[in-house]
Amino acid sequence: MSRRLIAAFLAVVLSAAGAAAAAATHSEGGPPYQAENARLARATPSYPRARLLVDEPIWGEAGSSAFEAVQRIYRLGRPTTQKRILAFYKRRLGRSWRPKGKACLVAGRRAVVAFLYVRRRRLGVVIDSRGATYCGEHVANIAQLLQLGYPD
């Protein structure tokens, strides 16, 4: 097996183990957190001319905090930049949303991460109604998934 394949396999196994461990804390947020995420996900638009590949709930831990979120992955119809993607979401989400880093927007405790992986023309979006304090972890997680080739 190639080193890249072995690394990808290990990352998936470790990710699955982490997800299983996080499942114990998954109910910590409970139905109110899930409902808040669902409302925010409905308010978060699809990127123009992009094909939705994945739309799934995710959960885990960011630092010592359990989180729940909605993860979407798109295949972009044409090349773009990280700056344009963030500007699109900022404009469409509304005036209360502010950039936090290069791939995250926050409004109060809500967060929408929009990370562009140029090489494969993929856009990963993480929507977390309580995730403003751990945008960096969401960005790192979605970036790693896209770099490993998820969802293909």
C-alpha cells in the first residue's frame, strides 16, 4: 500500500473512533441544539453553481467542548477563491455576521465555516449554532477531510 493510502486509512479509522467516542457526548446538546442547527442550516444558502455532495449531521469534541453541527460538501462548478466564498456567505447571511479568520463567519455564538479546497474544487461548509468559540477546530477538521479525499 502507498503511504498516502495508509495515511488516509488511518485518518478514517481514527476519525471513526473519535466519532464513536463522541457519540457518548452527542446527546449533551440534545434536541434544542439540534433544532438550532437545523434552523441555521435552513438559513445557510447553497453556493451558486455548486453541486451538493454531502449534507450530514456531525458531532465530536473541539478542545474540551462537545459540539454538534451540520456538514455540507459541494463540488464547485467553476474555480473561485476563498475570499469570494466568504464574501458570498457574509452577504447572504446578513449584517450581523462577522469574519473570524479566513474561513469562518460568526454572529453571537453561531458559526458558519466555508473552506475552499482549490485542488479538488471542493467547498466544505460547517454550520454550528454554538460554534463561534471553536471556528478554528471546525476549519481544521473540514480541511483535513477534504485533503484526504472525502467524500469520493
